[in-house]
Amino acid sequence: MDTYTIPVPESGNTAFTRKDWEQHGRPPILILEEGWTMIDNAFYGAEDLLMIRIPASVIRIVRDAFALATKLHQVAFVEGSRLRFIQ
């Protein structure tokens, strides 16, 4: 299974949403590139997500961002993570 990297869009919106994930084919092994600052409810109920790497630039993760993602078994934070809020 291939790892898929999702860059920050040029539009300037740095909140990663379910729409962003779906537009890239809902990859099960995911790397978010540096520049994303928030993870919204992108993976709520995402039974096909297995692994994700979160960049240091993410400062906020919404409380239910990974709720019911039953096959998720690895969440990796890049060294120097600036995560401040899970709410």
C-alpha cells in the first residue's frame, strides 16, 4: 500500500477537512505536508484510514477528528510539533 502526501492548497486555507482527504482519494496511509495548521473532523468514521503523519505546523486538532476511525493504528507527529489544542 502506497503512502500519499497531501500538500497545503495554494488558496491559503490551512485547515485540513474531510473534503481535502476525499479529493485525494481517501488514502489509507497519509502524510500531511508542512503548512497545515488544523485538522478538522476530516477522519470521523474513516474506517479505511490506517496511518497518518501530522506536520509540526498543526496547532489544533478538533476533538472528534479521528472518532470511529476503527482501523487507525498509527498517528505520528513530526519532531518539533507545535500542537497546542485538541478540542
